[in-house]
Amino acid sequence: MSYHFKVLDKIYDFENGDKYVVETKECFHCKQTGTVEIFTQEMFYLHQGMHIQDAVKSLDRDYREQMITGTHPKCWIEMFGEEE
């Protein structure tokens, strides 16, 4: 599987590791795009064909879902409620 994300910025951080700021798809609930920050190594893994849940360990599952579907965590809660 191959993912293509629009890179909006690169954050250079010599202590914690460089990150990319990438734009996510338009959310079908609020109709807005979003952004997430992922490490350079995670972007490499995505370009190598790894699944998001395996490649992007720095984000919790809510933000990995945003990368896949575009649905923001807040919008998910508005649509489906809090997880029990």
C-alpha cells in the first residue's frame, strides 16, 4: 500500500528527530483538511509501503485514523460518541 501526503513543512529537531507536517484528507464531517506531524523515518516507512498503523508509531490511533480517512478525532466523537 502506498500513501501520498502533501508535505506542508519540515521541522528540524536535532534532539528529538526531524518531523514532517503533512496535510490529511478532507474530513467528510466538517469538510476541512487537517495536519499531523510524523517523524522523517515514519515517512520513509510509508513510502516503502508499510501500513500507517505499523509505520507511524508516534501518533495515537485517533490521529492515524485521521491520516487514513481524514476524520479528525473531534469529528469522530461528534459522529460516534466517546469510546467506552
